[in-house]
Amino acid sequence: MANKYSVVLKEDKEDGGYVAIVPELPGCISDGDTKEEALKNIRDAIRLYLESIANETRKFHALAKKGRGIDIASVSA
């Protein structure tokens, strides 16, 4: 089952169209000429955002295994 994210749609009165922001994913922003287009575009942005995080996590784990000055620990908050 896919994760669900809240999307804030804001009308861009200055330039026209809509801006879509995902509050749970800092920096995950897209836009579109219509609400529907903005939602389609933000779905793509979310997918790319999550892929980027997964790639960076794999890189950190690979560097940690090679002893490159990176330690990975689990913590509870």
C-alpha cells in the first residue's frame, strides 16, 4: 500500500496556476496551470523526492561499511 501525504494547494494569483506543497516532505514543491495538473505534478515530485532519499541512504550505508568516517546508529525519540 502506498503512503499518503497531505498536499497544500495554493492559488498563484500573481503568475496564475497553482502551487502544490507537501508539508511532510520539506522542499517537495510543484505547480501546474490547474489544480489537477498541480496534483499530477506533485505526485511525480513526491516519487522523485523519495527516490532521492533512498539513494542517499544507500550511499551513506555503503560509505559506513567502508569505514569512511560515517557511523549509522538507531535512536528512539
